[in-house]
Amino acid sequence: MLQWTDRGPWLLRLLLRWVATNGLLRYRLVFVLVLGVALLSLLAPLLRGGDGGEVWVHLRNEDEWPELDPPSSLPRRCSAKHAALEIAGVDPGLLRINLPPWQPKPDSNRSGIAYLAPCGLPHRLGIVARVFQQLYRPRDFFYYQVDRDRPGLRAALVERLGEPTNGLLPSNVVVANMPHAGRVYYWGHTANVFTAMHEMLRLSKDWQWVIHLHDGAYPVHAPEYMRQYLSERRGVNFMEVDPWDAKHWQASRLTMVHSCEAWVGRVSGQTFPQAEVTSNGFRWAQGGEWWAITRELATYFVDDRLRPFLNLMQYRINVEEIIWASMVLNIPGFAQLVANKLTWETFWCKKENCRDTRHSPTNLEDTLLDLYYPEFRSKLQDLFFVRTITPQRSEHLLAWLDARILWERNFFESPNFTVFPPSGFSYPRSPSAGLRRKRIRQPPPHPKGAPRRAEGGGE
């Protein structure tokens, strides 16, 4: 991959001055070296795209990311469409996006919460089941999507979820296979969410909000707290809808990709038409996929009239952190509100041993409690979940959260309940609590250009 700095011309002038001063141009090797450096300095602006001569090219071996599959492994049944895409690119009719207008709905007295929970990693079955035990209420609805390419995972999840009820799942709990490959960054991962929302709307009429729940997230409040919080904010959706950031890594990943079955590959000679769609009046936005939205917005998201936009977005890298925010920003006549998301994560630690992958948030382990706790504790009243939890290394945090959730449940079920619980809660004890605590400057939760990564059943 080409990496750029502004040192090139300065280094070239210094090298030429040193060579001239020492009369070294008569040596053939030195002459070739100087000539090569000069050519690189001249070509750098052209290779970069012509935005200035104060650039320098530096070659570094780095794997392509996000990873793409080689053409040699393209499934045979996908080859005809892939060839057509290489020749013609995106259908020109998809470059002018016009979303359907918002249709106001009558106020509803529904108070059920639906949880859309993907599960793709066997080692997270334990935490998924533990979260279910904390969240389950008969009036709510639970829809789990399991990676179809993991043999035995669906049966294992059904067994874990059914443990409190002698192996039988309650009627308000559904465990389904993902209809598409759940590979993050690409279309199948997001297509699974659309399919799940279709099914959830069809299967249950009782829920008013749907929470897209990461499989490494853990609740910080009881469902009773969540229900009252949402009930007092009807018509509010909790999600990220941020302006498009041209410096974010996804802005430069305009490779057009083709997803077919579990294969995802580059469409040679084509790029995703981001600029063309913008020139036709569409406003891009960005934001994560771990949201809590109203039934009305979920119904809008599965409207068949959105099909042209979905057909376009299937060719986009990192679609899951673009599509939801971009749709909301462009809904004509949208008449609901958008507030901050209810799931908290931090990218404080970037070392390999404190997160699952290089683009995942920091694992909330007990040994790091003094570093991350003050930030999320200050926001606790407006959060529902924190992630990413690693049960074997987060037991102090989990024990504290479990105790709080039980207090809240008892409080809300008490006949004397009138208001939210008080805000003062004790600090959870970490294994390093006996050490002198230092004041540590906290970095921003999302460093510039760092993706807010996560997958449903992945990072």
C-alpha cells in the first residue's frame, strides 16, 4: 500500500547538496541512486492524484483490508453476474436515489421491546445466554440469528437459551439461521438484518422498539428501566447519524465489491459510484449498526420501495456503518427524533491482547477497569449496554452489573415505585484497586479515522 508524507522534496534537496559537496556524481552507483530518488519525487504527485508536489511515496507491505477473496474461488453460479459487473458496473438507474416519503402513524400504546441478536461465534454462546437470562421478560420478543456456516451452533444456542425452561424455548423466542453469509463489512451481514426485521414485524405485533444487540454486549440496566426510559421518549430513535467524514477509512475504500454466497471479491475496473450518487442530491452519512429504533422506523426500513437503494449498497465496503445513517438522513418528511446510541464502547487500548481484532473496540476486562469505568459510568443513565465483554476476564464488572440489574428489577416491581432509581452507585472493585490510582488522560472514544467496528457475531 502507498503511504505518503511531506518529506520527499526536503530529503531530495539534502541528498543532492551532500552529493554535490562531496563530488560523488562521478560514481555510477551514486548517480543511479540520485536519479531514482528524483524520479520518485516527480512521480509521487501523479500517483497520488495530482494534489500537490509536497508528497513522498513510501512502500510498505500491508495486507489488503477489509479482506477480499481471489477471483479463482468465485463460485461458478456467480461468474455470469460478475462478468457483467466488470463490463458495465452499477446499473445507471441506481445512481439517482429517491427514498419514499415518511408516513406518520397513529400513536401506539405498545410497550414491548424486541431484541435482534446475531450469534456467529461459538465462544460467545455463554455470554449470549447470560444476557438472555437478564433480559428475558414474557412481554418482549427475542429473535436470534445464527451463522449458518457454523455446524451445530443453532442447536447449541437453542439448548443454552432453553436451560431455564427445561429445554423448551418460550413462544416469544425465535432462533433462526442467517439466510446470508454473516461476513462483516459486506452485504450479506447487513442483508441478514433486513430479513430479521421482516420476520420480527410479521411474527409479533406487541413490540414498539427493536434493539440490535451485539453478541459481546451486556446490559447495564434492567429491562424495566429500559422500558420506562423508552416509554418516556416515544418517537425517538437511538442511533448514530453522523456527517460523512472524508478522512474516515471507509471514505477511501471505493472498490466495487460483489458478494455471492460466502464469496466477496473485487469487481475489476469498477468503483462504487459514491460521487455520482452525491451529485444527484443524495446525502451520505455514517454511523454504527447497534441501534434502538421505533417500530415505525423498522417498518420503513423494510419498505419494498427501498429496494433500489439496497441494490446499490450491496456493492459497498463497510455497508453496515453507512446504510442506516444514510437512509435516515434522506427520508423525505421524517417526523421522528434521533438521539445518541444506547450502546457504549471504547477504543482506548489498541494492543492485540486487549481486543478481538485490530479494528474491534477494547475488551472491558477487570484489569483495565480503572481506565474505562469512569467514562462509561458518567453516561450510565443514558446507556443500555456496554461492549465488548469477555466473561472469564470481566467477572468483577459482570458481578457489579448483575447486582445493579437485580436492584432495579426489585425497585421497578415494588408497589412503592414512582421515579427512576437515584444516580449514586458505588464504584466496582477491580483487582488493581489496592494500587495507587493515577490520573490518566483519556483519549477520544473514536480516534480519527478509526472504525467503530463490530459485527453481529464477529468482532
